Amino acid sequence: MIPKKGVLVLFLLLVNFLYALQVKYEVYYGFFPAGIIEIDFQNEQVVVKGKSSGILGWFYKYRLYMVFNLKNPEKSFLIEDENGKHRELNYNKILHKKAWLPLVIKILLSGVDLNKLKTIKVANYRIILQKREGNNYTFKVEGSKKVRKIQLLGWKKGFFPKKIVIETSEGTLVLEKT
């Protein structure tokens, strides 16, 4: 029999654990607010939902829905609607067009032991820990023509980073935790 205080502690831990599996970020393209992205880590998959908003959202209508299959990445898919155009991407096309999404997910999933984190492999890409200063991590991406560097700022074990900076060949995306 678990004492009443024990039940309360277990309940609070369960609520905290479930809440910690979801995160919401505001997305900036350069300095401009671009939208919102939500990442939901579930048992065997990660679901990512995003949409444009703010001033940029008035001119650029974008929505994405991605399911990243953790057991079999080849079953992953992304659906996007961009200014009235609907596209469905399989895993290989995601890696080619939106590589930063699976790369960031893989880094977040691999960050269980931040002291041993060195190199992460995603398909033909290698994510290499380049620099660590306190709770800030800089990763160099090899094998991608689009994604050059990913920074996780304010990343503590058991928590999501406060800020994610993705440097691409087309510009810089900044995700700030809400």
C-alpha cells in the first residue's frame, strides 16, 4: 500500500513527465516572427505541427504536419500546405527539403547524457558536437547542402532547450521556447 503522500508525489511526477514530452516554440526567420511549431514526443513517434503567423503570416500561408517514426524512420512523412499548394513528403524528401526537422529531433532524443554526446548519425548526415559552453551546445552538420549548424541554447538534462538556432544555406531559423 502506498501512503497518501506517495500517491500525490507519483501523480505529480506523472503529470510533470507527460507535460515535459511536449514543447512549443515561436519561430523567427532572421529577425521576423514567422510562426509557431509544436513538438510532441509520443511512444513510437514524434509529431510536429507548425504554422505561419504574425506579420509574415499575412503574406505567407504555411502549415506543416510531420510524423517522425522512431522505430522505422522510413515510415516518417510530412504534409505541408504552402500558399495553397499541398505537398506530401516521404522520409527521403524530408531529409532533402526539411532536413533540420529530423536533425533537431534526433539531437533532442540523443541528449540523454549530455557529457557523452559527440556524434549523431541521421541517414547520410553526421551531427558533430563542435562546442559546449555551460548549457549551450553547437553542432556542425556534415553531409547536408542546406543545414550547416544547429545550436541549442539553455539546454539542461531533462528539459527542452530555451532556444534553437538553425543555420541553413537560405538563412537562419530561430526557435524560442514559449
